[in-house]
Amino acid sequence: MTKLRLAIVGAGPAGIYAADILLRTERAFDVSIDLFERLPAPYGLVRYGVAPDHPRIKGVVGALRGVLDRGDIRVFGNVEYGTDITLDDLKRHYHAVIFSTGAIRDADLDLPGITAEGSYGAADFVSWYDGHPDVPRTWTLDAQHVGMIGNGNVALDAARILAKHADDLLTTEIPANVYDVLKTSPVTDVHVFGRRGPAQVKFTPLELREIGELNDVDVVVYDEDFDYDEASREAIATNKQVKVIDRVLQKWRELPSANNAGGSASRRLHLHFWAKPLEVRTDDAGRVTSLVYERTTSDGAGGVIGTGEIREQPLGQLYRAVGYFGSPLPGIPFDERHGVIPNHEGQVLAEDSNDILPGVYATGWIKRGPVGLIGHTKSDASETVSHLVNDQGSWWQPEEPTEEAVTALLESRGVKWTDLDGWHRLDAHEVALGEAEQRERIKVVPRDEMIRISRAE
Ligand SMILES: Cc1cc2nc3c(=O)[nH]c(=O)nc-3n(C[C@H](O)[C@H](O)[C@H](O)COP(=O)(O)OP(=O)(O)OC[C@H]3O[C@@H](n4cnc5c(N)ncnc54)[C@H](O)[C@@H]3O)c2cc1C
């Protein structure tokens, strides 16, 4: 065989890096890649997860775009695996498939009252403020005190967007409807709750520092949280990242706002450590009124135990940022516990037997779980691609491996796919919308409109 016809499903960083790495890998065969993406725009969570006020990270788009613009990967936007194209179709037209479908939804949190009105998953909020076309356009921000459960970067992102004054986001690419809602927010206090201590957080120092730099927002930390035990002291002494985080937090202990004693800003972002959520309380109408939590303490081995001291924080809204979770794909094994496709270094495994499924691969968050930065998807992709290349003997034997057969199939199904030129059109349109208001870009949100602009209809 002289040519590998490969389908990649999911045009986030993992899928795009996998295509790039394969095309640049030394190999004894030619490659032709079709990249399928359910949205009319590529880049996955870089476009629909990374916060709008992180333009530096959004800059990764430049590198991803460079890969696509080389022109050796066919892009099929607005094509959903499982609906518009199936596993049988892929087997008929390709030698193999790599799934790089990432994760978009919130992991569940088993907490009484968590489904109350006014209690939200951070992933939904992120999708909303990043203008994801498949989530409701409206969001209600009607609370003065808002809670955020979680001590990772997504919790900080979402807390920062909630605390920040809308006008300070105006230079970013936030959609107009998002600005309008943020502008009306009555929020005064955002409370971030973590089960463990300051030396065990999952934030990265850069993200943490950022909340100290917000205009007219005071950070509030509490002295009672810094009574370090041996395990915490050891973590600070031996881990550079923890050391920096501790240094940042210690500085904040000296602010007038520490212990909620003063400060001059009109909004506050509180960090509550050693706080294990127990229950979301509601009013008679079922709306969130408070979070009940137990103070915890170190168990000496990196975990926590309850102290029996119960506290209650009145809240009008509550968000949970306890991780993302992958979604199952039709015909493909799924690990329900971890929210990933079961795999060995990217080779997909049968659900019951752990045998390798020929021709089926995974990379990125759907392979490894929803942790890690964009850069990690590169090494991930290398591992998966090296197996794909070495597995040549076990690829599928497609009946119709031509490029035309795929476009004919989508056409016969009436799928309105968008291609790379279409993405360029949409991209240019968004940049032009932004230019008119001295902003880098303004995102087009409704799916229909994205498709119409892409297809020049
Ligand atoms: C809120 C948030 C903020 C983040 N901020 C940062 C940051 O500041 N810096 C950083 O380095 N990393 C950040 N990350 C992490 C980064 O976004 C991920 O590491 C990376 O996006 C994972 O890449 P992926 O390609 O595996 O998945 P994704 O980016 O999720 O891409 C998957 C793609 O697959 C598509 N897809 C899904 N199902 C189908 C289907 N059935 N058919 C066709 N296509 C499908 C999706 O639409 C999506 O485009 C952040 C993540 C989140 C959630």
C-alpha cells in the first residue's frame, strides 16, 4: 500500500497536532488526512475553553492555524461523528481513525442539593462566556455572593470572569451578549472553596497571581488556613510550584483585605481552604441559598479529614469546577469511570477483553482524561501516531479509500460541511467585526450564522 487514508475526529489541539506529527514523521507510505469536527470552527477548547482574557494562550491558535494552512489536511467542519458519519463509513473509506474528541461537560459532583436552581457546572458557564454555539445564549447573573467549588485553574478562570468588571473584558473577544450579561451582574463577593490546604491546590502560579491583579477586586485569604502541618511544609520546601503559590498567598495575608477585615475594592474574591462541601441549601422555591461545609484538616499523608466544625456560607449562586468529563462515541468503547476511551498508549482497547482494536486510536483528553495543558497534547499525539505508523499490518482494508467518496457521502446525506476556506472566511469576518470596535475579534456565536458565513451562503 502506498497511501494511508486517515480520519481524525476532533479538530482541537490533539487532533491537529496528531495530523501534523504524522505528516512530519519518517514513514514508508504516503498519507492523506481528513479531519472531522462537529463545530463549524476548529481549535476545540482553545477557542471554547481558554478564557477570553488569556490572549497569550489563545496565541496557540497561530501555531494550529499554521498547520492547517499548510494545506495538506482536509478539514470537514460541522460534521459530527456518530450522526453525520459513522464507524462503518470510516471503515469503508479509511485505513484507520484517531479520535481526539476531548471533553466538554462537567464531571458530576455527588452533593445533596447540587441540582438546585442557581447551581451550575463551570464547564457550562465557560462554554457560555466563550460563545460555544451549542449552549444557551442566555445566562442569569443575579447574585451578590457566588460560590465556586474547586481548586484548579478552571475554578480560577470562572471565578475571575465572575469577579471581573465587564468593561475590563471589553478588549477581549467575548461575544456581545456575554458582555451585556456580565455588565449587569450585581456580584460583590466570589467565594472559592477547596477541600485541601494552600499547599495542595491544583492552580498554577500564573493563574493565581492573576486574580491579585484584577481592577477593583480585592483578594481575601484567611489566616486560619495557613497553620501548616509537616506535609504542607515539606511540599513548600520541595516543590517549586508550591513554593511560588505559597509566596503569593503569604503576600496576600498582608493586604488590608485579609481576613475580610478591610480593603477598598467594590468586589472581593475569597479563597477558602480546608472547606469540604456537605450540602447545598435552598429556599422553598428550590433556589440556592447557601453552601454548608465542614472545616477539614490534614491527615498527615496529603489527604484531609473532617474536623466536625460545620459552617454555612450564604450564596445566591453556586458553581462547581471539579473537572471535565469525556463523552462516549457511538460504536467506540468507553470507560464510564474515567470518561475516556480505554486505550494502551493511544491504541484503543476492547471494553471487555483489553484486546487492541485494529485501526482505532485515541489522543488528547479523550485518551488521557481531562487534565493537562495544550502542550501536553503534543507528546500525547506523538505516542499515538508512532503506534499508528508501526501497526500498518493491522489497519482496516477500506473498500472505497478515495477522497471523492467521502465528499460524495456527505453530500448524499445533505451534510452542510465547512472546509478550510470556509474557516478562513469566518475568521476574517470575526476579525473584521472586532476591528470596527478596536478589538482583536468578536466571535460569531449562532451555529447557523457560522455556517452561513463559512459557506458564503
Ligand atoms: C476552561 C478551560 C481553560 C483552559 N485553559 C487553558 C490554558 O489557559 N492553557 C492551556 O495550556 N490549556 C488550557 N486548557 C486545557 C486545554 O484546553 C486542553 O489541554 C486541550 O484543549 C485538550 O485538547 P483536545 O484536542 O484533547 O480536546 P478539545 O480541545 O476538547 O478538542 C476536541 C474537539 O473534538 C470535537 N468533537 C467532540 N466530539 C466530536 C464528534 N462526535 N465529532 C466530531 N468532532 C467532535 C470538539 O468539538 C472539539 O473541537 C483549558 C481547558 C479548559 C477546560
